Amino acid sequence: MTLAAPSEFSPSEKRRARVVVVGAGPAGLTVANILRAASVDCVVLETETREFIEQRPRAGFIEEWAVRALERRGLADRLLAHAQTHSECEFRYAGERHRFPYGELSGNRHFVYPQPLLVTDLVRAYADRAGGDIRFGVRDVELHGIDTDRPSVSYTDPETGERIRIDCDAIAGCDGARGVTRACLAAEEHVTVARHDYGIGWLALLAEAPPSSHCVVFGIHPRGFAAHMARSPQVTRYYLECPPGDDHENWPHERVWSELQARLSVAGAPPLTEGRLIEKRVLDMHNYVVEPMSYGRVYLAGDAAHLAAPIAAKGMNLALHGALLLGDALAAYCAEGDDSGLTGYSASCLPRVWQYQEFSQWLSELLHGTSSGDPFKAGTGGARLNRILNSPAAAGAFAELYIGK
């Protein structure tokens, strides 16, 4: 990725907008909705189709603070009407069930609302109801002049093949882990990317089967970690620990359900309700953080700025946190010329980012110690679980970190 100056290419069409948002995931669409509500002219560019982003399986647990923030902006009506709520989880360890009432301890809940539904709501709010400009299926997105007062974004129109440039005041980079905005800043060495690899994989599964428990279940087992997470009355998300880089084809239907039954089986728990597997993919567990989360006129949010493995269900929540701050900062800058929010954007985001990253790493060591093959890791993982189950102070601290605030 090169940072071409605006004079180095001749687009077929030029346009002006105050802000260009690259990426139409939860982060980009949240920023766009905030800007639209503040009457700030913005354009959203998305490489995929609308149908694709509204159906792509992704995270499903939203922390209560994030729901309330969306509610205050009029973006949570359907979520509040249809989402299930969770206020406890269950650890299955050494043949026993241990319920953990984090809602009772923290006063907050998780809302179960799959990301495709939230994306659908945000697209409707921005494009269909507010008439916002969003362009799907764009190709060859490039950034220009990002360290000047004349930044721009160019792309190829998917229908005409024409090259189009949008001049702007700021660029919101919300195009994910493999997007051009993060790659552009990293390639030019404007940012540092801190990365942690867990050395494990998770087989992510969606099953056409009713949930077998009303709450999240963490199975801590010598054969490998397993998890159960309700998605809807008809669909359940499961995870199985597997070798990093494993092929999902190594996990046929019979093997998947055999391992899930074995790893989640404890006294007093009914067997899992099995069903057709509609998704199977292997996730190599790793985290990263981009610092700073901005350079010049580019501001990163969501997975473009930080990735949290799904170990603690923090990814979409971090994306919303950054997007809410960035949307407000851009609105203040465009409407009032107040750049304090943009200047302090990265510093405002990073404390929560690092707190969530540290908690995910801590929880990973609890969940995977037993299956690590290392007696020391197994012992310390068990000690962590025993502490949060038997110490009120430790339980309260865990509940606060687990649900966020």
C-alpha cells in the first residue's frame, strides 16, 4: 500500500465529503450514524455487498453499557425488543457444574444479539431511514495525503470500472483486520502493532439445534476446552479447542458432537441437543493492538485498531467503544472545529483496549490450563477458577471484568 499524493492520479470523478468511513461493520456504521445524526456529510465505503455483511456470522454478545449507549442514540430499538439477556455463566470442570452469577454481582447483563442483526439495524438507520451515502462492492481502495490537510480516498466503482476520488477532512478506518487502512499505516511504519499468539486454535461452530443451557457454558477438560453459547431459540454457537492451523474438514459431524458431548459432560447436566452444523471454521487465537490508533487524518476503530480473540467475547464491544468515541470526536470537529476529541482519541481508547486484552489472556490461561499438557499451567488454571468460585472479592472483580462497565 502506497500513500499517493492527490496529484499522482486522475480519477474519473471527484467528490467532497467531510468524513470518509472505510468499512461497514459495527464500528464503521456506528460512526456513520453518529455523523449523520449530527448533519455531518460522510460517505461509507464497503468492499462487500450489503447482503454479505448482513448475513456474515460473527460475535453475538453485547455488554450492557454498549447497549445503553446505542439506545441513547436511537440505534437499539430492535435489539432491545428481540435480544435475549444473560446474567450468569457456568464452568464445567473436573466433572462438576459451577454456576457464576455475574449479573447479580455486577448489576449488568449481556445481550445476545448476533452481529449480522446489529449490522442490519445500523445499515437501515443510516442508509434507509436517514438517507446516508453508502457504497457497496467498491474495489482497490487507496488512501492519499493522510498526513496533509487534504486527505482523500480513491476506489474503483464496481459497475462502471471508473476510478473515483473523495476529498475529505478525515478518514475513519473501520475495515477490519485485513483492511487497507491498518495495512497502510503499518506498512509506512506510522504505528506499532503489538501482537500476542496463544498457540491454540478454536473450531467455531454454528449448529441448527436449540441451546442446551440458558447460559454460556465453559467446559474445562483435559481433551481440550469447549464452549456452548446460545444464539437464538433454534441456533447454538459452539467452540472446540483444536491445534492452530487445523483444517475444519478434519472435523466431520460425528467427531464434532462426540467431542462436544465428552468435553461438556458433567454430572447433573443433560446431554447436548445435536443438530446440523451450518458453520465450521478454525480460528487461530491471537490478539493485537495498534498504537497509536491514529496517524495524520486517519483514525482506526474496531478490528482495524485492535483484535481480541473470542475468548472473553470482547471484540464487538471494543469496536463499539472506539466507534462511539470516534463518532463524537469527528462530529465535534466537523460541526464546531473542536479537535480535542480527535487529538485525544487514541489515548481515550487504549486503557479499555488493554484492560480487555489482559482479561482475555487471563481467562485463556484459566480455560486452557487443563488441556495444555503442562502440569504447572493446569495447576494455576485450576487455582484461578477456585479463587473466583470461593472468594467474594475475587468473584466481584471477575464479574466486573467479564461484563465490562
